[in-house]
Amino acid sequence: MPETYHVVPEASHNALVAAAYQHRGYLADESAEGARFCAEASRHGIRTHNGLKALHLDHLFGSGSKGCVPGAQIEERPSRFPSAKIWNANKKLGQATAYRAIDEAIRLADIYGVGTVSVDNAFHYLWGAGYVMDAARRGYIAYTNCTAALAEVVPFGGKFPTLGTNPHSWGFPTTEAIGFPMVIDWATSVIAMGRVQQLKREGKQLPPLAAVDKNGQPTTNPDDVAALLPFGAHKGYGLSLMNEVVGAFIGGSLPTIRNRWDKVPEGEKGTCAFFFQVIHPEALGSGLFAKGRDQQANIKAVLADVMGHGNDGAIIPGQIEANFAKHTATAGGLLFTPAEVEAFNEIARECAQPEWNLASLKSYTV
């Protein structure tokens, strides 16, 4: 169903979001990185992880709590492997940390073929796809996972939430083949807790097998939800558990106290962990492609085969986001609903910045 948005110049958006971060004590560079990432999310239609969500998370779990420290500096930890960097983020703003980590992993991949950056004591980086998409646009294969802010997901067969909604994100440099980078990105729960709250407000039921009640029994009533379920039963559970274990290898601690600072005893940790991996495509290519094709031509041929044979209704991951980015470019600015504009204006009042005049913003229908 078509939806009409208001067009906000990207410069105005970035100035407001950066000002909001600086109002909370963040440095100019990390505030700019935070705003840049929020713009990327909005550019691709990711309304669940735009500037409003970013600043709300910062209020709940970041500078408004104990999860993030404005102005924190990243510390490199010892590693005997030159292609594997280990960082202590010291609770630095998640977007600033993640942008620097993906840049470092790319630098390592240029030298060694593969580069990894593991980050301890990290704060929520929002939308993992944004970082791997950035790397894919620059010609690299990239992957990231993180431990989510809170443990809200029940392990397969259990009834108490001990896992985060732990996302995985992959990006592939397929622009030459299909016109946009292929990006696969998902949380490992069927739905987010925020979606449960939304359905509760709207008086609607959850989809089946998305959540459980306090007794561990599946429920579709948002009033009875005590925890979420992983998607794909044991398969999604395994992927979610993987993030916790990778985080544990890095230095992450008990999921059930993560970002619950009133429950973190002396000597324990309540922070998240990130993992980034970037592969240079030349580090994979055998050169033995059929019919003399080069690597990119081979990718194009493989994707054409997958999407062919009558699969006209199928889409490639990243296609929806790429299409929305085209609308953003055509509109000449970032697209927000009237409610979102008003929410941004509340932020503007909070940090004494000019409000956006809804009547003066042009509209655009997607």
C-alpha cells in the first residue's frame, strides 16, 4: 500500500542527530559517525533503526545508563595474528566503533586477503547490514554479528530468556552483476520485543510460535508474552547461540545480565561484543570459472540461474533496500512520516536546535 513521506534534506537530518549526540556529551567525530549511520538506515528504508531508534537506545542503555561512555577511546589489545585485531571499545558509541572496525577489517583484507576485528566492551551498533553493505559497495565480502543489548529469547526447548535477538549480517559485492550489493541481514528471533509492544498497543495478536508465556508455552497474546522464540526452531536457536559463544570467545559475559546494570555485580561485565570479518574477493577465486568467465561474470551467471526458470516473483536479499534508496535519491532527501518528523522535533527542542517545519517539507509517495 502506498505511503506518503516528508522529505528532509540529509544535511538537516545529520546536523540534528549529531547535535543531539553532542548535547549528550559525545565528541564531534563520534556524533558525526552516529548521524551518518542513521542517515544510511533511513536512506534504505530501515525505519526500525533510524536516528529516532538510535537516540532512544542511547537514552535507555547508552549514555542515559551505563552502557555507553561519550568520548571513550578504543584500545587495541595484543594479538599475535597480524590479520586479526582485538579491540576494547571501552563502551564507545556503537556506530563510531563499528565504522572504524569495518574500515580496519578492509585494510587488513587488502594486505592478507582476510581481516577480522573482534570488539569487547561494545555498545549497540544498530543495523549490522549498514556496515557490511558499506564494505560490499567498496568491493569486499563482509560479515558481522553481535550480541544484542538484552537477553529476550528462549533457547530451543527452554522457557527462560537467556539469548539476545542476536543478528547476523552478510554483504557481497554484486553491484556489477545485479546493480546493488547483496545483503543478508536478520535477527534470530521471529519478531522483536518492540513489535510485541506495537501489537499490544494496536490490540492485535502475534504470529504463531513467536513468543512464550511465563510457563514457556507458546502464546499469540501480547499481554502474556514473557519471552521471544528463535526463528526456525533449533536452526535459529543455533545461530543465536553462535553469537553468544563468539562473544564469549571475545570477552563477553553472562547474557542474562547484559545491559541490566542493576544486576551486574562487582567484577562482572554487562557489555556487548562485536565480530567483523572482511574477505577480499581475490582471496577466494580459483580462476577456474566455466566458459572462461571472470569472477564477476560468474557471479552474474549464478544469480541469473537462481532467479531464472520462472522465479519471477523471487527477490535477492538487499533488493528492497536498494529500491528504497532509489526513492530516496529521487526525492532528494531522507523520507520520514509526519509522526517521525514530530518525534525529531521533540529531539530538536531537547537540544535547542531548529525544528523541521512540516508544512514546508515536500512530500513523496512510495
